[in-house]
Amino acid sequence: MIAITMTEVEQSLCVQALSGDQGEVLCDLITDQIVLSDHLGAAEKAGAGIVLKFLRSMKDGKNLITKPTK
């Protein structure tokens, strides 16, 4: 698992950027055009999947793979 370290300000800005329809469109685009693409290899899809997991966790407020700095 990748742990992404960010300040509370950075985390807040990420959540704001991913909120609403814009965040959903970005996540859907990554899913449809990268993760589900027939033109990419398994390693590339896996990398995109990690990014997608991060974005969705921030969007949903679950903070699954980030840890705050002190």
C-alpha cells in the first residue's frame, strides 16, 4: 500500500477539488479511459487503479491511503 503524506490544508484542498460532479467526472474518466482500457498493460492499469483509489477515498472522505503530517 502507498501512504500519501499531506497537511490538513492539502487534504482539505484535495477534498474540495474532488467534490461534486467534477470529482465524479474525473474518477469516471480515469476508470473508463485508463483502468478499463484494452490498450494498456496490467502494470499501467494497476498504477491507475492506485491513483483512482486515492481520488475516490479523498472524494468519499474515507482517507484510506493518506496519513496527515504533524
